[in-house]
Amino acid sequence: MKAFFDTNILIYTVSQDHRKQKASDILQSGGVISAQVLNEFTHTTRKKLGCDWSTIELALSGFREIFDDIRPLTAETHAVALALARDHAFSFYDALIIASALEAGCDTLFTEDMQNGRKIKTLTIRNPFLNSTE
């Protein structure tokens, strides 16, 4: 399995949410993220969770150690995402995540924001929290 991780999985690792441990556990196996995921993580943890910059920077440093493949956002990624959003009714930012995962050759996308089990080309969306205690 080659996994791609959506932003929400990373956010739970610095939250006080009950999903924190599960998120931390699945990240330890490594995988792929994109610069978009790092950007969204930074924005959300600062604005919505109120994390200070040192906490955010420490978390980002840890993610860079876990993920040796951090995908850039390119014009090609943008074009693929546009087609995915148009053809599959995804939000554009979700489509960017999917496009990055597909370009990286991932077969699994871990997220809780999209339809669990849905397949897009060679990629399957998985919500890692569905079978955990809510």
C-alpha cells in the first residue's frame, strides 16, 4: 500500500481530539503528502486551533521526517484537479489532494472528508476513523 494523507489526519495529531492517537499511529507508517497539505495544516492549526508558531513549526518538522515524499503543486496537478472537480463533483481543494495522490502513484487516500470506499482511477478513499470509537 502506498498511502497519501489529507490535512485532517495531520491536524488530529496536534489536537486534543479523541482521534489523536489513531491519527498518530497511521502516520508512523509513512506515505506521501503535498505542499498543499502542509499549507492547510499551518493555516488550520494557527487560525482554528490557536496553536503558537513554535508548536506548528515543531509539528511541520516532524512531518518532514515522516514523509520523505512531499509533492509540489504544479500546473499539471492543477489541470488534473480541475478535471476531477468537474467530472466527479469534488470541491476543488479536495480534487487537488486527489490529483496529488494519483500523481504520486498512491493507491490509498486517508481522509475523513470524502466518501469512504470511493474509488477514483487507482485510488481508494479510506476513513481511518470509521471503525474506531467515536
